[in-house]
Amino acid sequence: MFKQAAVLAATGVALLAGCGGVDEPQMEQEEIISNLIEAGYSTRDIQVVDEAVFVGGDTRVTLQASREMIQAPEGSQEHYSSTNLVGPQVTRICINPTADFNNILVLDQGLNLAIENYNALGLRFTMVRDSTTGCSATIVAQMSTLRPENWAGFPEGGLPFGSINMVDAMRYQTLDVSEHIITHELGHTLGLRHTDLYNRSVSCQPPYDGVEGPENVGIVHIDGTPVDAVWDGSVMNACPHANSSGEFTDWDKFALRKLYGQSVTPSCGSVDVMEYRGQTGKQLQCTCSSGGSGSVWGTNLYTDDSNICRAAVHAGVMTTSGGTVTIEVQPAQNTFIGTTRNGVTTSSYGYWGGSYRFIGPQIPQPQPAPLCSTFNMMSYRGQTGRAIRCGCPSVSLGASFWGTDLYTDDSDVCVAAVHAGAIPASGGNVTVTIQPGQSSYTSTHRYGVTSSSYGYWEGSISLSP
């Protein structure tokens, strides 16, 4: 099974796949072919389509990639004579589909499933969809225009090949087959080669029963994987079939983890931020395979028991496809405000003993004012002149309040603010200023509400926009 598979070029799913590229000048084409032959490829396995060079039926080879095949980069610890891998600098691969790609439902959905296949392995990189934030590499998912087959290409310069290319006939395939082929083509962009390259008749019907090259030339066997391929034994077999599940086999998972290693970054689901209370400023990095689910409290600052992945989507540092995020431990907060952002609605809460925020680009938005209802204004007695900014998202016009211009400090702040003309009845932000006690409070009717009168009271508040 992963015979020299899982670690090389980008070849494609033959029946519904194929690789291609853009036109290259004749001199570049000749050098690519020469490099491939030097790397050990048989001339019968090399194809030229519109001056683009392919191997394995669906793998495009660029000039730079061919040069890397015959000379390991300086500092490389291993020499892969006919393939390239994605370098350690790649930690977040953004996969961005075109509109034409998204218009075919099985491609749109199949891409999501393929991304989940890779992210579930906990590799040293994550894949995210529809993102331009924090990308260390980008792959475009698009429709094939170079040739009438699905195709991808070799990595070069330590980066995955920049596109996967699908034919329009994919619209007639099942979702499982679509997931299988997209997963397969993404494997090629990472440097994986056909598992059955030594005998494609294992998975393909003629004319795809040729040999891509002897097993000791132009390929690198992944240590610990089988040396024989079997029907339906790998998503990297050369050809899919009608009953392909689209899922990695156990050997697929083993091979990918062998190549790209388990991520040293923990899953966000295993991180308990509350364990870091008191360590304000400490940064934690973790990975999310999706946008997560669960409860979140706050905006910009989140309670330290909030679901990290869901909060990351709310904060705008990650899409629902997942990714790696960095959080910074913050101290207790008196108030957490719930808002709706990026399709996620968070809840409000009062005092909580710990919080966190995200490090990195976020949606610009000021921290909303805390709810006035979370403040006990009587606790500020003696602090005359202190101003408190708070918000009234809704106003209960039947709530109790006493006075005019100066109100008792146990009055409902929001309805008193309407009476004072500081906010409309629909709500808004208000500044509450602490004032000393008064010998009496007068009742009046203003802006549709009537205050009550009262005698001496120990503390007062005034209200302004």
C-alpha cells in the first residue's frame, strides 16, 4: 500500500483525475524532462500537455520542482530523489475555492470533508477554507482548464502546489467520490505519490495499468508502511471507484503522520484556560479542527471557561474550517457582554474569575459598554464625581426610580436615563455620575415615564449621554 506512496509527487485520481499546469517555454520544458529522467522517471511516464510536463498521469512538474528532485536543498536532512515535501515553515494552509468550484455542490461539500480528513490527523499544519488570514501557504480549488482530467502538482520551495483542478463532470459523482478525489489531489500538493505506482492495474482499468517507475528509482518508501498496494487500500491509489468512501485508511493515516508528524500544538479542546489564572499575559497556542460548539461568554474578552474554537470564530481570528489560534490569559472581569459576530452569538455574564483574549488580526470593533444592570450603584457611595459608562440594550419603562435630574442610587439606571433624556426608550449607552445623598427627590413626568418622589436617601446618581 503506501509503496512509495505517501511521500512524493502529486499525481491524480486517474479515472476522474489528472494533473496539469500552464504553458512553459520550450527550453524550460526540455530541462524539466531532463531533470525527471535524471531523477529516475521512465520516459514513458512523462507526458507533455500544452507544453506543461506531467508524470503519473495527473501530476504537473514545474521547473523548480524538477530541480529540487535532483538536488536536496541546503540543510535538508533527507534526500528525496524524485519528490518534494512541504517545509516546516508551513503551519496554516488556506484553501480558497473559486465561484465556479463552489457552484458544483459535491465539490463545495467534498472540499469541506477533505479538509476535515486532514485536520483530524493532528498534523504539524492545519488546513482552513476561505481565509486570507495567517496563511503560510495557499491552494486554489478551481475548475480544470488545461486538460480534461482532475489534476494537481508537485510542491516546490517547501510550499504545497498552488492549486487543485477539477473537471465539470465531477458534478455527476457522489459526495463520497468527490471527497475521495479532492482528498487525493490535496495529497499530491503535499508531495504524496500513488500508492500503486508500481502497478496501477491494482486500482485502474486499462489504459491506466502501466508502471510509473521501478520502486527503487524516483520514489521514497515511507518507513513502516506496506510495500504492496491493494484494491481500496488507500485514498492515494491511482484510481477511485464508485464505492470509494472518501476516508483515509489506517495506513494512510500512519503514512501522513510519519511524514508530517503529530502536531506539537495541542487541540484547543484539551486546553483548560482556568488552570492558568493568575498568569496574566501568558500565551497559549492550540488547534481547532472546526469552528467548535459549546458556550461562549463575552466579546473580545471571553470567560476562561468559554469554548475556545467557537470564541475564535466569533473573534474573527479563525473560520469554521478550523486552524491554529493563540490566546492570552487575562484577569477577572466584572462584566462580559454578549454579541453576534461571524455567525456566532455569545452570552453576557457578570463577574468571572478569569478571562482570555486572542492574539492576532481580529475584526475591528470596540469593546461594548458593560450592562448598567450589572452595576450596584450604591456600592460607589462616597466616590462623588466618579463616572461609570454602561449600556442599556433594552429599557423596562415600568421599573422603579425616584427623583428628577438627581435620582436615588437604587433607581433603575436605564429608565432613569430615559427620564433624564440621556437615552431614548429603545436604549443606548449612558454615563452615570456618582452624587451625594439628598434630603428629598421630586417626582416628574418626562419622555413618557413618571418618576416617584422620596425623602432623604444616602446616595444619588446623575445621568448624561
